[in-house]
Amino acid sequence: MTVLSSRVDVGSDEFAANRAALLELIGRLDEQNALAVAGGGEKYVARHRSRGRLPVRERIELLVDPGSAFLELSALAAYGTEFTLGAAIVTGIGVVSGVECVVIAHDPTVRGGSMNPYTLRKNLRALEIARVNRLPVLYLVESGGADLPTQADLFIPAGRIFHELTALSADGVPSIALVFGSSTAGGAYVPGMSDYAVLVDQQAQVFLGGPPLVKMATGENADAEALGGASMHSRVSGLSDFFAVDERDAIRIGRQIVSRLNWVKAGPAPSRVPRPPRYPADELLGIVSADQRVPFDPRDVLARLVDDSDFDEYKELYGTSLVTGWATLHGYPVGVLANHRGVLFGEEAKKATEFILLANQSNTPLIFLQNTTGYMVGTSYEQAGIIKDGAKMINAVTNSTVPHLTVNMAASFGAGNYGMSGRAYDPRFLFSWPNMRQAVMGAAQLAGVMSIVGKASAANAGREFDAEADERQRQKVERQIESESEAFFMSGKIYDDGIIDPRDTRDALGIALSAAHSARVAGRSGFGVFRM
């Protein structure tokens, strides 16, 4: 049997301290998620309802199949910025008429659903997820267009939205626009470039230039409904494919369109009947170390993630700071690479490279569980070729074509972030736990390096070293890096697809795996497994 045994002492003081620390962070996560759900706040939600319109999340709830899960993505976009948390848009993966779809929905309670730079990043990431995983797109449109004060950061890159929509169509991946309100200027091209467009009577207004712009440009006093209303576009211009009498009717039509897509997944179905882990997910809270300098065994995490806690470890006795092996998760075969004790040595890099090649030979998706301080440094390691070994691992990650799913469990520093399929290496999905930190290196190490460089610079210049000023600068840098490396800050920049409660990791990965199997699942061919 390859079933993992639990080595966790749930009654220990260490377990209790770890659990308390993580619960505090989860409480903070819940508070931030509540702020994102609140959108523009009570005043603007009430005004929106008074106009007979549904809030964005109620629209989504009516759209997705009853009782099904909705995996929201990038919920904390724009965290720590001047913009409203969530960036005036809701994105995620939901099941509509039995089909997994990417949902992109404007929140009109936030500045009329207008787009700021973080809205754009979040929108483009959702479209990228749709493209690489071959997922139909449902756009729930009600937006005043660009947030004009930030237009310099929007105008050029926003054209990518329309590029992605037309590229999806060319690849045979349908997009459906349900237009509930304004869709102006460049936003008019969303229904214009979607495969299907549904417009709501007396609400949808789609035009390149609204009445004020028409007046300025031509002198014409245009009526908004005649210029771009649902009735006009359904009867005259032909932009609208379906005329909806109200919002619920539009959602009904959207669901009906999806039901008639004849959509078939290109990847294989789960190969086994899913069996829950033998240990409760709640115990994950006590396993993760409150102090990032203290390692934890990823096998204890895997015992609470994979089906039946069954894990067939690969090269168990070699390169022991990286755990690799085979399992199933929600019935899908997966390979796992999980950091143990943080540092990646040459042995771990070579072991990872071989394992990734094996996964590609067997068309097996890979899950990366990150908790790494990076590749080992020092004279003996440089002489042993740590750069070459790390490069082999990064090469394998880069060129692997099976789906990658990454979870940042704790530390994610230096090139270890790259080797463990960080954001720059295009994992299909990347989630963070709320205790996660990622940066070039740890805050204390980075501040210390700058201090050493400062001392050397002073010595080389023949000037006296100001120890007091150096200590002030060191503390300032350490505070800055601590703040900028935390999960909430990084998620706000959309460097992940969302922060998740560790207890939800199994289901989040299950939804992501199922979504990834909407596309063909195939490893890179043309090379065999080679020893290094």
C-alpha cells in the first residue's frame, strides 16, 4: 500500500500555535473578501436595485447551475491601491447548463463598472485562462468603459481584450455577451466580437459614441435608445442575436445558448472514482508552520489533499528536500512536486527534471506545492554546478506541456519560484495560502545583503561607514519587503489567481483540474527520459 500515514500531533502546543496563526490570517482574508463582495457599498448597491437591476453576484448565481460551485478568481485584485477592492469586475469558473465556463462580469456599483488598470489585468487573466484551458466565455456586460483618469494605462493594452475574444472564436471556443447596461466606446466591441450577443430591453446601450460624444463630433442630438438600444440593435443593426425582455430573461437565454453549444471536453474524464482523503482538511491549519523558518513535511499536506491519501513517492531517498510522486485528485491522475525543508540542491533539481519528463511521457498533469527559499548558494555548490542543475529544472518546467497547477503554501523566494512553476512559467492556475510570502529573497536576507554591499562600497571609497544610518535603512528596507512580499499584496497585483483557505485547496484544485481537462492533455513528445 502507498497510503500516507499521518505524523501530525494534533494535541501539541506547536499544532495549536500554528492553527491560531493561520486562523488569524484566514479571518483577515474573510474580511477582505467581504469588502470585495460589497462592491461599491450599500449606497450604490441600493441605487442599482432601485433601478430594477440585479447586483453582479446575483446575476452570476442565476447563471450557474443550481447547487454547483463557482470558483472566483483574483477576488482581491487592486488590494492596497486607490481602486476599489476586486477592481470592479468579478471573474471565475462556473458550470452553466452542464458546461464549465469562464465568467467575466462587470460590477456596475463600482464607478459604473468602469475599467481601471487592475480591472484590465483581471479581465485579461480570465481570458487567458479561457484560452489555454479551452473554456467558453460568458461576459456579463454593464460598464461605462475606461476610467478616464487612468486612460494612459488602459488604451493601448485594453485592445488585447478584443484580440483574445477573436482568437477564442478562431480556435472554436465560443463567447457569449449578456449586455445588461452600458457598453460604450471600446466596450461596444465586447458584444461586437463575441460569438453571441444578448441585449436587455430598455437597459442595454451599445454604441461607439454615446449621445454626448455624437453631439460634440457631429452636432447631432441623438436619442440613446435609437442610437444603441436593445430594440434598435435587434431590429435594425443586427448586432443583437437575442432580445431579452429583462435581466432574468437574458440569463435564461444565455443558459439556453450554452446548452446548445454541443460542447465536448477535449481531455480525458477522471480515471478513477474519487475517494476523500483519510485525514480531515481542517488539520492543515496546524501543519503549516507559523514561523516560515520552520519547515513542515508536505507529505502531511498531501495526506489531506489527494484521493484516499494514496501517494506513490518517486525517488524517496534521493534529493530529499523535494518530494515527488504520483496520486489522483478528484479522480484525475496527477504528479506532485512539493518542497520539503525549503532549499533546492542540485540533486533536487535533477530529480525534478526527470520527474517532469516522466509526467510528460504519461500525459499526467503536475501539481507544484511551493515552500522554497530558492536554490542553494555557496562555493561548493557553485563548483558542483547548481546553476546548470537549476537551469535543467527550469528548462523542464518551461517546456512541459501537461497542465501545471501551483499552490504557494508558504515561502516562494528567488529562482525557486521559477523552478516550481511560478507565475512567469504559465501554470494553468496558481493559488496562494494567506500565509504565503514571495520575493527575490526573505526580507531580513535582502536588507542584510544591502547592508553588506553598503559597507563594501564605503570601504572601497575610503569613507567612514555610518552604522546608525545603515541600521535605519536596514529596518526600512526590511519593513518594505515584509509588506510587499505578503500574500495579500501579491494577490492584489494579480500575481496569483486568488488566495484560498488551505482547507479549500483540494476542491479548488479539483475544479481547476476539471477545467484544464476541457483542453487536450498531452505531454511534450520528441525526447525520452534522460539521466543527469
